[in-house]
Amino acid sequence: MDTLITTLYSIPVVGLVLQFVGYLIEVIPTISPFILQAATPIALAALCAVLCERSGVVNIGIEGIMISAAFVGWYAGVLAGPILGSSPSIAFGITPTLAFALLAAILAGVLISALHAWLSISVRADQIISGTIINIAAFGLTGYLNSLISRTSPVSPGSLSRFRPPDELVDIPVVGWIFNMLLNQGPIAMSLIFIVIVLQVLLFRSRWGLRTRAVGEHPKAADTVGIDVFRIRYLNVIVAGGLAALGGAYLSMEGTSSFQEGMTTGRGFIGLAAMIIGRWSPLGAFGAALLFASTTAVGQSMKIAPPEGDLGIMLDAIPGQFFDAIPYVVTIIVLAGVVGRTVPPAADGLPYQREGAT
Amino acid sequence: MTGKASVQNGASSPASRLSAAARRAWAIVAMPLISILLALVAGAFVMIVSLMLNGQPLDVGLVVRAYGALLEGSFGSTDAAVDSVVQSTPLILGGLAVGLAFKAGLFNIGAQGQFLLGALGAVAVGVALKGSPVPLAIAGALAAGSLAGALWGFIPGALKALSGAHEVVTTIMLNYIALGVVAWAVSGPLDTPVSLEPLTDDVGNAALPILIGRNGHAGIIVAFLAVAAVWWLLERTTIGFEIKTVGANPDAARYAGMHPRRMVALTMALAGALAGLAGTVVLLGVTRNMGVPYATTVGFDSIAVALLARSNPVGIVFSALLFGAMRAGAPLMSLRTNVPDQLIDVIQATILLFLVANVVIRRVLRLRGVEGSLGGTATITKSYGGEVTVR
């Protein structure tokens, strides 16, 4: 077996590809929990985008909602820490402080999303401009407040901790790593799959889902049969804001235990790309987020623990910054390859106005 | 402005001509001015509330002291005023980069990345030519910077033209990739062994000469030439007419025999060149070498500059001066009153919020005959949602 592999690996060019496949097979089980963690904020951003665009509202401000939620969650924890305390909890290290902080983060996301909803649905402003301004405002305000607060050396409220699946489950050959990926997670990452499935079912099998899609495809027809276009759009954009906020809260409360300026690093926009690649469906968006997360995880793994042999020597020559840029490069390439063959909701980005109304 | 307008309309009486011109001027500048005033009020509110949250006592005088220091820092002395102009220089170029793209119905959020690549191109060639004659060194570095920026703008333009990938996502991704490219180049091939931190050599003879005051470099001339060039391109050339037609309605432009795809790629490359030039003048005129990270707020300030000026090249000069002056004055404000520099970001974003909600502001304040649109941004969301395509 080993000699066969050595022979295969030494074939020119093809051997390198085989070495890479071998590396993936070897490394993916060990980094699998990290893949789901990297996918969580991207997938939540993508789900937010799916809900918004399916009802006909383009939301570029997801990045801003995420950074705001990340900040508010962390700061609410800092403020509430001394009052609510960190009495040990039943599971996931959820203290009263962190529960309060999570609620505050989601509330912040909902409020900002409501602003975007108002600007794009009622004011009928250009939705991409409105979203961009929300991004600029969110980065400005969180940066301002963060530099103000960091002077008082705030005490971190801690973070949500990971569940440790039993070793018997993880050690099952061949499929054990999948359990490790799904269960060796904090509460937000673990609930992601549940959220994806629920949204997928609701969007395509429920009355709300049908109405959402109708409003996004043909608001006039929906209005004619008595669906309140404005109400559905407000509802979707605001609920979606809560999802993006959960993604932001993940960054400062589960992935790390502190807030850093600009810590979303484009995940809201990668989420938008995931939505397009996933063809505006929750399940597809989740799959695309997993794809982006895998490239991130494998890239980091190649940077930190490069494979042995020729491939490793080649990768060693590539500067580390290249591996950090992988998610962005992959996003552009996949987006350019997929767009054009996908069809967005017909009324995406178009404000609705009743006939005769001013 | 008013005098010129009254000369052109010979028929009516001088008084009515003057009042008509004044009404026209008011219609254009009212909304931006009101937004700026409201944003300053909102900034004051943020200042007071945030400092109270931070455990300091209620202090209304703080607002006066902070804004006073901001004003003094931007116009209080000759050096301060020159510094305001220096800070405005890249914003004029960046504002043109975003504004020109708006004219073609494109949203260039990538000015940040194009700025960085421009600075990188300028430092690479500037260092290589640092011993050459001054005009050659400067010309070479300027050309390299604008070319590098043009390349970084051309990529999303070509991607949109060929595949339809929307520039709002691709330019943001390229901003992050630009950070990586700069980090690699400055810590790798361009690094000098002299310092411990990654840092390039000085650009030597490629540095822009100081013309006025302590740091008033020649880049300001480059910026004003660019304003004239963009104005000329948009108002006096066929290409400019095509750019604006494609921006207004790509489908109509195609039926008229124009080439929306070519225009999209070309406009993004030109926009990239302008943003790259912004990075070039900062590098050659201010920092003269490059470290990591090469911190800048020019990319996002440029969006604000272009939106406030409704993408008008002359308006961009004024809005760039406003934001440049704020950036120049912010350090003194921060020093005197402990209000963080980033208050400028908050004020800037609030100005934009009021502009985007202009319908509401006009209704609440009962303003009639005031222009409210952000200008040239109509097709951006439509091309995102597939309502119009550039193909």
C-alpha cells in the first residue's frame, strides 16, 4: 500500500494533485470542527440575505449589522458582568451575563435592520446605497465607542464554550469526524444546522414562505390577492437582521471573547456571495458557506502544518499572506463562475409602490 | 456663479435673474448643507451620551470645546489650513474614482483597495527610480501608481462585463486581497533590512516637492488636474456621453449602438486609476515609504465625498475639503478633549444617512424646490437584482 502511494505521488504533475487529495483526506477530519466554525458567521449572513432578497429587499448592510451585534454583545456582557455575575451554568458556559449579552446583540441587529427596512421599503431609497451607509455608520460608531471603552480596560464577559462529544462517538472509524464536526461546537454553531433546516422547510413549505416568495417575485400580484407586501417585507428584513446579528455575536462571544475593530473582515459580503451561489435557498447558502469555510480552513492548515513531500516544499515557497487571501479569491472566482446562470427573485431591490399612492 | 448665470439670461430684470439663480443654487446645496448641520448635532449627541456611558459627568460645554478644537485644528493656523488641503487631496481623487463609477451606474466600493495598490505601485517604482532625475522619477512613480490602481479597478469591471458578478461584492473582496498583496510585498521583496518592522525604502527623488507651508505637496496640483480631466471627459467627449448613457440605462445604450460591457470595464479601470493616484500622492507626498499595515480611511471617505457631491466633479472638491478638514482637525480635538478621532466617521456616516433619507427630511422641514436625489445611483440596485444587465 505504502509503496503504491509513493509511486503514485512521484508521477509528475498528477502526483502533486494526488498528494493534495491525500493531504485533504488526512487533514479534513482533524480540522472539521473548525470548518463549521468558520462557516457559521458566513452562513448566518447568507441566511439573512436569503430572507431579505426572497422578499425583494437587497441588504448590503449585513456586514454592518454583524459588526454592531458583535460590539453590542461584547459590551453588554462587559456592563452586565458585575451585576448578573457568572454563576456556573448547566451547559455551554451560558452565564446570565452571556444570555443577556446575546439578547442585546440580537436586539441591536433587529434595530439596525429595521432602519434598513424603513429606508428601503417606506422611504424607497436606493437599497445598495442605504446598506452601504449602514456599513459605514456601523464601522464608524463601533470604532468610536471601542476606542472610548478600551481606555477603561473593560473586563471580558467570557465566551460561550464548546460541547465535548463523548470519545466513543468521535472515535468511530470513517464517520466519527462528522459527529466531531457537528457536536464539538458552541451553542450558536451547533444550532446553525437546525436554523438552516427550519428556514428551508418554512420558505418552501409554509404559508409565510409562499407569501415571501410571491412578494419577492411579483409584489403587485401578491398585493392583488390580498397579501400585505409591506408587512411581509418588514417582517422578513427585521427577522433576518436577528440572524445576521447572531452571526456577529458568534464572532465576539463564541469564536473569541472580545471585540476587535473591523473583526467581521468581509464575512457579510462573503455571505452575500454564498446566497447567490446557493441560489437564494437556505440549504444552498449553507452549502456555499461550508465551501468557503473549507477553503479557509484548508488554507490555514496548509500555512501552519504544510504536507510533507514535494507538495509541501512547493507550498513552503508561497508566502503566508496568500493563504490568508484564499477566502476572498475563492469568493470572486466562484461568484464570477456562477452568476449569470442564477436568477435572483424578480423584484429584488425594487421598492414597491401601490398604484395611485404617492 | 450667480453673476455668470445672470449674464447669460439677458431677457428678464436683474433682480429676478439674481433671485432665480439664488433659488437654483439653494436647490442644489440645501440638502447637503442641512445634512451636514444635522450630522454635527447628531455628533454632539453621540459625544455627550458616549462619554456619560463611560462614567464621565454630563458636560454640554464639551461639545463646544470639541468642535472648537476641530475647527482650530483644521483652519486655526496656516499650517493647519495647509494640512486640511493635504488631507483633502486624496479625497478629491478618491471621490472622483467613486463619482465617475456612479456616472456609469457602478458602485466602486473598491477605492480602498485601488488606493493601496496605487501606493504600492508608486513605492515600488519610486524606490527603483530614487536616484534618477527628479522629473523622471516622479513621472515614473505617478504612472506606476495609477496603472496599478487601474488594474485593481479593471478586474471587477471586467468580471461584471464578462460574467455579471456585481462589483459591490467583488470590489470588497479585492479590498481584502489588496491588504494581503501589500503585506506580502512590503514584508517580502520591497522590505529593507535596516528596520525590524516590515518597511520599504524611501522614494528619494520620486518624492513630490513641498510647495506651501510645512507639508503642502505638489499632489494638490495632480488632484485639480484630475478634476478638470474628469469634468472634460464627462461633459465634452463621446466616451463621457457613453458612460453617462450606460449609467442611466444600459439597455437603452445598447440599442443605441453603444457598448455597455466595454464601458463598464473602461470606467472601472479609469476609476481605479484615479483611486490609485490618490494612493500615489499620499505615498509620494506624505509618507514617502510604506509600512504594514498602511492605515488609511481614504477608501470609505471617498464614498461619502462622492455621495455628498452627487458625483459632480466640482462638488467633489468642496466635499473633499470638508472631510479633509475634519480629518486634519481630528487629532487636536482628540488631544484636547479626549473625544476619539473616529467621531469623524460617525459624523460622516450620519451625513450620508440624512442624505439617503432626504425625502423624509424635506417633508419634516417642509422644504420645497430642493433637490434631494443622491445623483447617478439609480441603476446600481437594479443591476444587482438583474432588472438591468450590462450585457
